Amino acid sequence: MRVLLAFEEEYRAYLGAMATAIREFRSEVEVAIVDGGRLEAEVESFDPQLVITSPPIPENPVDEQLIALIELSPDTQQPSRFRVGEKHWEITTPLGETLSVIDEAKRLLRISRDQEPPTLPRCRELGLYRGVGQRASLFTRLPRGR
Amino acid sequence: MAKKTKRLLLVTEHNVFREALAVRFNQEEDLEVAWQAASVANARNVHLNGIDVAVVDPLLPDGGGLELIREVSVANPNASSLALSPELDAAMRQQALGAGATEVLSASSSIEEVISAVRRSAKAQ
């Protein structure tokens, strides 16, 4: 599970602290920090499941690539927006809410991985491997009689 | 193992940022966040004699961050204050120093720089 924190530079100290807090309470989670202006590029390279960013997110949204998104408003008078899977809600945000989003995103990630077609080594194990260079997803149809 | 000697009062409005800072400060063996407050009104309930360093956002919603820094130095001359905010212009820096802050830091600093500033602030007393 990977979490990307993307805020403007003036919140750098808080982001460093948030990364620490996430690692402390969810040690299995990989956390990266990026300047808000580099959000899209970093989503491509880091491939996170959850992004925590300050609103508004960029014009070309990264939302569809993610399991979960938190638009954390630095202004406490404005609500923060949460999405996990198909669920959306708004709230003023205690840290516990962020951790529960991480937990739910992890659960959805696990489910989506369980539903993925078998990996190439698994295809070989099942006797389904048909050629070098073909993707594992090509082997989802089992031969008759198996 | 070093004893946790510096007791911090952490005053900033944003719950997530404040709680995250508390977690990070508490990872340092010589620092302990003893109290947190989201506003000047809440911070005034704290027994200021018990703190070593107050980390205060001067731009608190109820408008008295600078006043709180003054109150800390009056109530407890052994305590020091560090002003930390994402929105610190030159005028606000001067006002924070004038109110008695020993360190004034923008939140664009790294968290390690903030921790170093807390230690410097504590030593300044």
C-alpha cells in the first residue's frame, strides 16, 4: 500500500509530521511526499493507492487511478473531502479519519488483487503459460476440462 | 536513554496537522507534547508553569496567538515560545519576536528544522 502526500511548500513541516504519523500507526504503508505542483507526475511514478492533497486537485484529475483520495483542506472552516472506492463524504478531519481511509483503501486493494487474473508464475504453475512476452492477463480463460 | 525533559504546549487550529506534529515531536526522546490546544481559549486552560516550550501558530482563529506568546513568557519566565505558521510575512515575524517568541519559523521548513528550533528555543531560556 502506497500513500502520496501532496501539498504546497508552505505546509512542508506538517507533511513531514503526517508522513511520520502514518508510518507510526500503519508501519506497513509506504509514504512519499511531493510538492503539490508535481502531483500528476508523481502519481505516474510512485503509483499510489491513496493520495492526500490540498484542494483543489489539478485540472487533469488523478482521481480515477486511485482507490482513495483525501482532499485535506488546510482551512479548518472548509470541509475536507474523502473518497474511498465509490464512497464519498465531507468532514472536518481528525487524524483518525485519515487512518480509517488508509485501512479501507488497503481492504479494497486486497480485494482487487484477489480478483486479478493469475500472475505469470502462477499461470506457469497452473500449466497455462503459452509463450514468452504474453501478459498474464491473457491466460484468464482456463482450458476445457480444468 | 535520555530522559524526556522538555514539555511542549502545541497550539494550532488544524487537528490533523497538530496531532501529526505531536506524534513526530513525541518520537524524540528529549521532547514530550504535554498539552495540545486548537485555540487561545483552550490554551488558557493549560497550567503554563508546567511547560518548557510553547509551539504556537500566531494566526489562530480567535486571533490571540501573539497574545498567548506574551502570556507564556509572563506566566512562566522559564518557558519559551516558538511561532510556527504557514503564513508568516516579515511583519508577523517581527510581531512574534516582539511578543517574546525565541524562534519564528515558517511551516515551509522541514520537520527536522522545526525540531531543531524547538530545542534551540528550550535552550534559550
